[in-house]
Amino acid sequence: MRSGIGTRLLGTAAVASLALLAVMALVITPQDVNQLDAVRFLYIHVPLATLMYVAFGVTAVASVLYLWPRYRARKWDLLAGASAEIGVVVTGLVLVTGSIWGRTTWGVYWTWDARLTTTAVLFVLFLGYLALRRVGGDIDARAKRNAIAALAAAIDMPIVHKSVEWWRTLHQKSSILDEETFMHPHIHGSMYWTVLLGIGAFLLLFSWLLVNRYRLAKLEDRLEDEGLERAIAERRAEADALTGAP
Amino acid sequence: MAVEDQRAPGRTQGRRRLIIASLVVLAALGFLVVRGLGNATLYFRTADEAVAQRQQLGTERFRIEGTVVDGTVKGMSNAVAFNIESKGVRVPVLHQGDPPELFKPNIPVVLEGHFQGDAFASDRIMVKHSEDYVAKHPSRVTVPPSTVP
């Protein structure tokens, strides 16, 4: 199971678009009227936050497919785990980039407003999900337990997204996914296109990471199966040797 | 074999791991919910709300939000005095310490502190920025529709 030509093209496209994003974000786009150069955090923080939703979204969909008897297959559990692992790393980066951006614009690294708190909760929930995945047991029972835990954790996702509308927060409201102004974005000219480019570039990176992490998960799975078969064969040989002995 | 060793732990050890993992996650969640959501649901009171609740608030610590009134900002050594306004209600503020870099008149701020007489004694200023991002050089671009009244 070596990575195919498609995967390598995906990786190349991710690197190329990230390079283009760096030029757009750091050189081409103008300063913001209030934030000056600090606005450039927009081009990494918003794409990362989008990836967070996509990664945990993939985990949630794969978990539903596993729980649905008609579609139940081992691959959905492996895909859910692979995507959640990337999601947790991305959420960590969302918190870190947000924190640094917060220090330069708000004046504080952290405050317990609803957006920041619910995002931190999401991080801990999926960290717990990854810990749960490592707990042993029968393969099918484990996968079912994983899927239920993932769906429970996913309840926090719409809460994170809506937190800036449901409660008063220091964090500003959505600039992109604002239903009322979807076609009239809050972000200006080239800044807007650069955010969209950032989302595209990070989605390519995510796809590349997911393909590879999923491939690795399948290999791990096969190793586990073959290891088990070998262990059984060894025990059987031992037993044969014992009974076969005079 | 390492593969065998991974398989070796029986049901009891698996269950113990599950319990420990759940306890760690629950403790972290409990901390976040108590610490966070207690504050988060009423993250700040606007200046007019705070003035209306002046009696109940006493010298209790809370967050207040308002727009910095132009022409009222007076810098002192290690302190800054200004007024904030919300729905026409003004609150005088005395802040101990340096304000953040982006602090300036006509922007909304969230302050942490308490009432001292009719003034608000603040020890933390947070600059609230909007979801609008506009280029600094207006000649190059047009005003985004969302900022047009």
C-alpha cells in the first residue's frame, strides 16, 4: 500500500497553494484599517477553524455510517479516527493562533467568553475520544463505542459555531458563514479572496493528511490482525507439540 | 513479540484504562464548564445595563462594555481615564495600567473591574473588534456593503 500518484499530486497541490497563500497573506494583501498587520492572522486562523469543522464533520459522518447497520464496515471507524486525530491537532492550532491574535488585537491571550470556552471544550472532547479509541475490547464493540462517543462530542460543533450569536462574546461574529450577508462579505476585496484561498489550501492539506493517516490506520489494522493470526498459529503449534509429545 | 504484548492486557486492565481516561476528560470538562460557562453566558453588561443595576452590583467584580467617547481620553502615568458610552448612558472609567495597543476613541471595549462611586475602576481593557475587515488605503478599494448604513 504505497501512496499512489493521486496522493502525490494532492500533496504537491497543497504545498503549491500554501506557498501562494503565504505570498498573498504576507505581501499582496493590504493592512487593515484598525488592526494593521495583525489582520494577517485572518488568513491562517479562519482556514484552520474551517478545517476543525470539516475534520470533526468527517468523523461524525463516518461514525453515523458505522452505526447504520446497512453501511457498517470497519473502514468507517478507521476513517473517523484518522480524521479526528487531524481535527484535534488543528483545533490546538486554532486555539494557539487565536490566542496570539487575541493578544495583539484584544490585548489578552485568553478570556472565558462563549466562543473560546466552547472551542476549548471541543478540543478536550475529541482528545477524550482519541483516548477512548485506544481502550481495548472486542473490535465491533470498540468501534460502536467510538462512534457513539464521536457523535456525543460532535454536539458541541454547532454550539461553537453559533456561540457568537447566542451569547455576548469578546470574539467577533462570523465574517464568512453569516447567512444574511453571504454574498456581501464582511471582508474586503483581496483580503476576502485570500481567506477563501486559505480555506482551499488548507482543505487540500487536510485531504492529503487524511488520505495518508487513513492508509496508515489500515496498515496498523492489518498488522494487528496478522499479529493475532501469528499468535494463534504459535499457540496451536505449542499445543500440537504438547499433545504430539510421547 | 510487541504485537502479542499489546493484546495481552485483559478485560480488567482495559476497563481500568477506560475509567481513568473518562475521569480525566470529565475533570477537564467540569473545570471548563464551571470556569467558562458561568462567565460566558453573561460575558459583559453594557454601560447602560450596569448603570441600571448600579445598586445590586455594589463593588462586585464584573465586565462592562461600551464605546470609548472621543475627547474624554486622558493619559496619566501608569493610568488612563476616559468615558465609555452605551445607548446614550456614559460611565467614567479610571484604568490602572497601560491600555492595549489598539485602544483609541470610538471603538468598543470590554473592561474588567468594579464600581467605585459612580466611576468604574478597571484593571483590564479588552479591545472588541468587529467582523469587518477593511483595507487601510481606501483609494485602492471600495467600502464593503456591510458598512454602508
